[in-house]
Amino acid sequence: MKLKIGITCYPSVGGSGVVATELGKLLAEKGHEIHFISSSMPFRLNKVYPNIYFHEVEVNQYSVFKYPPYDLALSTKIAEVAKREKLDIIHAHYAIPHAVCAYLAKQMVGEQLKIVTTLHGTDITVLGYDSSLKDLIKFGIEKSDAVTAVSKALVEQTYDLVRPNKQIETVYNFIDERVYKKQDASHLKKEYGIAPHEKVVIHVSNFRQVKRVQDVVKSFHLIQEKVPAKLLLVGDGPEMSVICQLVTKLGLKEKVLFLGKQENIEELYSISDLKLLLSEKESFGLVLLEAMACGVPCIGTNIGGIPEVIEDGETGFICELGDIESIAQRAVHLLTSQQSYQTMVSKALAAVNERFHSTTIVNEYEQLYYRIMESS
Ligand code: GMT
């Protein structure tokens, strides 16, 4: 049976928007009809799919409102699209506002509209601490017909922090293997002025405080003392100026390349030898999977879902938060031992294919949809 699925997400650059968009694309390729409902076109939706539709949520600014009522506009839009297109399911990415808006829409449309909510992290690990929002998050979760989280760690954290009376299943993130694979991008290395013998360390994030980019720079400082290397910092965000200052202070200006926000990151991974993700909060770390799929081993912190993505000593390394010495030590070991490096690359590639393959994950979501449709 082909389904009509509405997907609501934050469309901007960020893991949850990427996963929601990729899921929609792959479901559409399986013949389902997909309706994205969000404030702007999901950024990875870059070609025409005849069975993918985009419904823009427009928020009018009336002077009676102190704040633009985005949540209400979204709820109305979901209800309007669900009614007109006879949607079977709304897949909400994030408990608030999306699951709550979906529930409000359901009240307007009728019980036949099913809600699947996927928790991505920030809604729980940041907002779950906010007592003014906790009850609403719990409500959004409990009113969903099915709830998933992107790692086992996030499932546990949700029960600890929000205590919902609801089963939450783990469905891991995935990547489009057709995009994330090693390519010949050697010209880039030259164009960036990176010598052939220099190793390339990469970090990709939105430079929020939780990403601890300063730990990446400090680790790199130790790494480049032992191995000739350059650091690619990809992305932009609130911590950028602090990081620039640190790079200057440590005398690393010639060795750190600030690349800003980039698309086609697979090309940058293709010239990289090692990725660092040293966050203090990370429900999954989609960027790890993207790097591993391009044959780049990763070092991550022992935080949230990261140890579920990187198998310590096998597909990469897990280090304690802020333990710069041991992060650098592991990195130097990896970058200087050809044989163990190649073994790790092979294992990382195998893990992406075996545990996180898009076919497996998209099937898991599809089965979940059929299950809740049958239970009505
Ligand atoms: O990491 C961010 O700041 C962005 C955030 C988002 O909402 O896109 O990412 C979250 O969802 C991703 C997709 O499931 C996960 O890979 C990230 O680990 C998660 N971020 C955090 O938990 C901090």
C-alpha cells in the first residue's frame, strides 16, 4: 500500500532537516506521496520529484501579536494539507513545536491522521531541562501514535528527563550512499594549498557551544606538533569569533582553514584523513556517518549517541570529553600507522553499510508507518 505522508521539520542546514529530507526523498522513490510542510524548502530537495510536494508555512505579522505565531500557522497548514491531500501520516521531526502542531492539526482533521514523531536531540537535551517546556514535550510525545529517537542514548535521556508514558523506539540516522562516497577531489588539496605529505583533519558543525570547537583546535595544536597537518573548519555559528581568536593565540593561522558553510561536503571528506567531533551533547552525530561513508575515520567524545556510531578502537576512537591529550595521542597514532589506519577505514565503511544503510533505516520507518496504520 502506498502512503500519503506529510513531513514537518526545520528545513535549514542541520542534521534533523537533512534526515527528514533524505527520508522523504527515499520514501518517494519507493512510490509514497510526500508532502513537506515547513517554513522554507528543505535545502537538500534540489531536483524535481513528481511525487514530492512542498507546502510553505507563511506567518503573517499582525500588530496584535507580539511574536509571529509560527506554531499556529504550521498547525493550520498541516490541517489544511492533511484534509485536502487526504494524508495518512504526519511525520514530525522534533517534539516541539512539530509534534505538538501535528497534534493540534489532528484535532482539526480527525483521528484518522496518524502522527509519528522523531526526536533528534536538542528538543530533549536542551529543552527537556526547561521546566516551562517539559510538560509540553511530554504531551507531544504521548499524543503521537509512534515515537522514535535517533539513538539508544537519546531514548534513555528522554525517559530520564521527560518521563513520558510512551514507548520510544530507536531508529538510527542514515545517509544517501549515492552522495557520500569517496571521490577524486585531489585538486582541492592543491587549491587549498595543502602539501601532498600533509594530513588533513576536518571538523564540521554549526559552531554552537555544545560542539566544543575549541577542543578541536586544541587537539589539532598537539597533533600538528607531531604530524604535518592542516585543519579544515567547516560551518559557521555563534562560537566562530572565539575560535578565530584561539587559532591566532595558538599560532595556528597558517594551518587552520576556515571554510564557512559548504555544500558538497563529500568532496571535503574525500581529501580528509581524520574527523574530530568533540561535542558535549550529541544525540547521534550525523556528520560522523557522512565522514565514515567517505572513508574518513573519526574521533568522537563519549557523549550521547556518539559511541553508538563510532565503535571504539574498531571504526574510530572514543575519548572522554575535554581529554585533549588522549584525543591528540589517538589522532597521531592513527595518522602515522598506515596499516591500522587502513583497517579502521575498512571497518568504518563496513559499519555504515551494515548498521546504518539507508535501505534498512527507510524500511524501519516504513514498517512503523504500516504498523500504526493497521492499528487504527
Ligand atoms: O547538532 C545540531 O546542532 C543540529 C541538530 C538538529 O536539530 O539538526 O542535530 C541533532 O539532530 C541530528 C540528526 O538526528 C543529530 O545527528 C545530532 O547529533 C543532533 N544534535 C544534538 O544532539 C546536539
